[in-house]
Amino acid sequence: MSEKQNILVLDDDTIITNLLQTILEMANYNVVVFNNPEKALDYFLENQNYFQLAIVDFQMPKMNGIDFVKKMRTKNQQLPIMMLTAYSNPYLINNAADLNISEYIIKPFKDIKSFTASVRKNIGQENIENKMQNLYQQFVDILELVVKDQNPRGLSSINFIIKTLEMHNFEAKILEVMKKIQAYVAEQIKYLEAEESYLALKQNSESRKAEIKNCLNKLKELSVLKI
């Protein structure tokens, strides 16, 4: 039997850390939980080779998730890191890509299976090419959910995916298609999250979905050729 892999979990909300610990231990991981970023950082710096993955909250008192990861990265550039956030914003997206964060997940997430699948996908992942392929697949998954009127909750932001792929010189033709559809996807996700409360978004939903579906088909064609 292989050894259990070790995950550091940091969130100032004890309800969240208790939930994540339960989920991850049920998935057969060892979990070390912290609610204080300073204590978590001290422990990590003393045991930096112990962990195969870190799951870090973005919004915390004293030290936010980005600052925490910056300090981690002074000692370990390769450790896969997943970041939790209650909302999406450009500051987080830009820094997440720059700090080689594997994925960030919007909370609360309702699909435990998708979350544990993301953990399995990211843990121990040091191969950049694999990381890029996984992010690209997430983008395709998001498109497929959106055209089915399903909110892709729990998956990475499309802006984060595109920025990260661009930083690592992903296939240019595929990126061009992804960027072309980026605004349509963002608007359609906003519509799905709003549950039809935005009239203007609702009126254009079908035309957006048609554009997204065309993009999805184009990406699949390019993937057969290039990936």
C-alpha cells in the first residue's frame, strides 16, 4: 500500500477547515489544518518537504493568501497550491498565475466529487505540461457545462485559466479561440449565477450559448490537431 500524501489546509474559518479535513481524510489523505497564517507559515518553513499539496484561503486577517504563498515560494517553487476564494477579482487572478498557483476554487463549492477530483489532479503535479493540459481541459469542461445551462461552480475562473496558459506559451491558435469567447462565457456564467434576475443577460442567453458552442467545437477540432 502506498503512503498517504500530505496536504496543508489554511483558512481562518474553522467551519471550512473542519469540512475540508473531513472530505480529504475520507479521500485517504493526511491533513494538517491551520486557522492562523503565521502559525501555518512557521510550520511549513520547518517542514517544507513534508507536503505534496497546499490549500490556502485568499481572504484572511493579518496575512492574505497571496502574501502567504509569496513567502512559501521563497522556499519551495514547485509545491502545487490550490487557492480558495469567495469571489473572483483581477488582483487574485494576476497573482495566482504569477505565483504558479495550480488552481483556485470559488467557495462555497457544492460538488464534493469535483473538489476531490481537483485535489487528485493537482497533488504532486510538478510537470508544467500536465498542468497546462489540465487547465485547458477545465476550460473545455466549463464550456460544456455552460451550453447545458449548468453553472461551472468549483472550477477555475476562465480568466485565470487563459492568463496562466498564456504565461506558459500554450498553443497560440487555441488561445486565440479561447480569448475570442472569453467575454461571452463570463456573461453566460453571470447569467447562470444570477438565476435569471438580470433581464438583459437573459435576453441574450441563447445567442451567447450558440457562440460558446461554436467555440467549443472549434477547440475540439484544434485539440485533435495540436494536443
